Amino acid sequence: MIKYFTLAIVIAILTVGSIVSLQDAFAQYPAFHGKKTVAGFHVEITVEPIPIEPGVLTKFGTEFLDAVTGELAEEVPHTFVLMKDEVIFKEFTTSTSYIHEFRFAEEHKGSLTVLIEDVNNSGESVEFSLTVVPEFPLSATLTMGAVLATMFVILRFKGFYGKRI
């Protein structure tokens, strides 16, 4: 009996540990990399970290590449805008390789739009859609692991239909 209980505890710990380590691993990679063409430029945007969560500083990298040569443009005036029902962040720059930073609040959860407006003073814009997700709390992960371990122990000793296996 102790052997199975110990096994259930080990499985629960491994389950919780693997979920937490997967979240940490994903945090090292961009959440989004998009590329669209407007006003003679390939507009690239990268967003870090993944997932985009309230309270966490999010970095939006923008680059403008010449649509013909693929080379980084020298100077492209544009306005970077974040919208969720209304404008929540707006910043103008002429840099072709720029990092915009924004810390989302709880009220920003859900879908949002990233606009890059008036690219090279052309009046043209490009739009990307993203999602701000609520933080997945560690307590929920621990609860899920405990439930799985309990189910394993119950099924092991009672069987599927109440008969001991």
C-alpha cells in the first residue's frame, strides 16, 4: 500500500514539475512573430514573452525591411498603437528597428489589436491580432496534480467498477 501511495506522490510531483518547466521553457521564446507588407515595406513584429500576461512587461519589436531588396530600411516613421476597445498605448518613432514596451493590466485580458499606423507617412497601416491571457496560477497546477494522483490511487485500489484489482 505504501509503495503505491509513494508512486502516486512521485507521479503528482513529476506532473506538476513538468508543467512548470514547460511554462518556463516557453517563456524563453517569442509569443508571436508576424510579417505583413504595406507601403513597400515588409513589416515584422515580434512579441515577448509568452504567454502575454497582465502585470508582465511585454516587448514588441518592430522591423521594416524593403519589400524589393529585403534589406533593413534606414528610417521609417510610424506610430505603434495597442488597442482593446480603445487606444491603450500609442508611440511614434522613425526607427526601423525599435522595441516598444508595455505592461498590461488585468482589464486588458482578452483579444487586442496591434496597429502600425501611417507607415512611412503613407497613410497606410498594418494590423496584428494578439491575446492577453490571465496568469495560470501555480495553485491550479498543484491542484490538478493532486487530483490526478488521487484518481490513480483510487483506481488502483478500487478498480474501475468498485472491484479490487
